[in-house]
Amino acid sequence: MKQRRFGKIKTALLVLVAYVFAMFQGGFASWFLFYSSLVFLVYEICAYFLMFHALEVTREVDRARLQEGEDVIVTVRLRRRFWFPLGWNMVTEPLPDRLAGVYEPHRQLIFPWFKKETSFKYVIPSLPRGHYRMSECVISGGDFFGFIERKISMPLANDFLVYPSYQEMTHWALGDGSFSGTVHIAHRRSDDVAAVRGVREYHRGDRLSQIHWRASARGTGLKTKEFEHQAMNQVLFFLDVEKEHYREQSTQLFEAAVKLTASLVAYANRNLYHYGLAYKQRERVVIQPACSHTQFIRVFDHLARVMPEGTDSFSRMLGREALEQPPGVTLVLVTPKIDKEMIARLLHLSQKGRHIHLLRITAAAIPTPEEKQAMQMLAAGKVTCKTVHLNEMLDAGRIGGVS
């Protein structure tokens, strides 16, 4: 602020001194010096008021969705509707909040001269998983002589998602050797109307040939045909985001839980299983099982955004959501903690014929006696259990039965 104020004072003082000198000295040289200073004053005034007048700033991100560990390329463009000889511009790009302590804000010095448009690119490397929003862009500018300087914040909005990394699984055995109680049919060639045994609500990913148009025309929404031989593997992933469960754990534990869930989702998608996702952070999120590219993007969008900030009990959320799922859906739980309430909830669901697969992720090398006893109780209640150590996430060989 002092530099800006003193710059204006210096400019006015320079013109005043030239005028006083011309009045007392007289002659061509002194008055030429005064009129030259007036030209300089006009330039300084125009530079001050036209520096950000009709200035358009745009920011582009090369991709809206990235994989964890990848780099994002950001392009910033400055456009002016008319040319004017400006001295310099300093563009400062504040980083998103999650990266503020990791990288320094990018600063770029530009000399626009007579150009109407200038641009530059910079890279934000090795991005961790998350949802990132880049907001304002701070631009400073000044004249050729360093007398004036101005600063302005341009409101910009750019969002991009960084998906969690995942491992390519070749096999996932669930204790009894099956994924769920039904048989998966990858390609069903027979859509004979004689084999239709009923209709159900339309799910994202259903083919157009499966839509029952007559039932849909009754005004109750789209309906899909159900065939007698129709069978599919269906799984619903429950991700534990309860804040208390990660408070005393390693900071990497939740990221490992997300990566494990992402690996299982990728495996299910690759094998054409119907899969969904359920968790409750601030709001309840339940993505019903389906199989399509849109479903894959939708699930990974949530896995990129999710954070361990849930306040509700994970076991109670599991109990509410499990009752709304059909009996044939496999329930897969990814959690770092097993308490008495969860044990009772899982045993109750197992007694009702629910197929449950529990993946307990931990950073401890040796389980406690209480954890061993809890796993034994669940296994005796026909709940498939598997402990995944944090270090196993770095091993592509095996995760929860992967080979």
C-alpha cells in the first residue's frame, strides 16, 4: 500500500517540479521538460485506470477426473479487448485448501507489452485423492517505471476430482467360493417374452430392450422386464466413514480403506457384477447396485470426495440400509473397528440369510485378544471375515483373497 501511495505522490511531485522549474527558468528546454512530464503523467493515469479495465482471465484444467498420483496441467489466459503498453503483471494462483500446506502457490511474471492475449501453463504434481476447487486468481500489475502498482482478485471456479488408486485383482474368493447366492450370466441372448416372469423398477445400466414399455406407460415410472433365467451377482459396499473410528488410527488408514473399496469396485465392474455403494458422512448416500460405465464413474466420484467425517454410528447405518436391500445382495463392509454393537448386528443379519463379507483394515501388526475373539464369533456366525493390514495395500499380490 505504501508503494502505491508514494508512487502517485512521486508522479505528481515530478510534474510539479517540472512546472516550477519552467516558470522560474523559462526557455524552450524547461518548458519542453514540463510538457514531456505531462505526457508521462497522462501515461501513468491511463496505465492506472486501464490496467484491469476490460481484462478477462480464464483458467482451464486439462482434465476434470484424474487418478491418484497423476499431475494436473493448469492453463491461465489473460485477454484484453484493446492494446495498451503496460509494464508487467504478476499472476498468483492460490492452491486448494488441501494442497495449501504441500505446495507453494504458483506465481508467474508476465510482460504483456502490446499483446492483447497472454497465457502460461503450470503443473500441480502428484495429487492425492480428493475433490479440489480452485477459486480466485490474484493479479498484480504496474507500469514501466515502477511508480504505480495495483492488485485485483478475479473470481474463478475450477473443480476436478482425483480418484483413488486401486489394484487390478484377478480373483476374489468370498469364503464359500461364490460371490453371491446366484449365478452370473455375462451375456443373455434370449429375451423371449414368454420367459418374462414380472417387472421391476428401472435401474441405471439396464438395456433398452429390457424395458417393459406397456407397464412403463401406466405412469409409475420406467419398468424393466424380469426373465425366469435372469440371475446376477449383486454386491453393496459399505464404507465406514465414522469419525471416531479413525481418530486414534494412522492418517493413512482411511485412505487405505478407500483404496481397498476402489479395488473391489473395479473388480466387480470388470466382471460385470452389479455393485453399489453406501455410506453416511453428512448426508446419507446409497447408490443402488447396477453395472454400467455411468455407475462406475458415479461410484468413483463418491470415493474421490468421501472423508472420515461421519457422526452417525456405522453399525446403525448398516442395520438401516441392509433391511432395504433384497436378500440376494452381498453386503461387503470395509471398516477399521469391530465393536459389540456391530457384532450383534452382523450376526442378526447372518441369521436372516444375509451373505456378509467383512474386511477389517488395520495398522497394527498383531491383533488384540478382543479382536481375535470378535473375528472368531463372526466366523462362527457364517460371516466371512478378513483382516487386511495397511502394508498389504502396497502388495499387489493378495488383498482379501486376491491372487
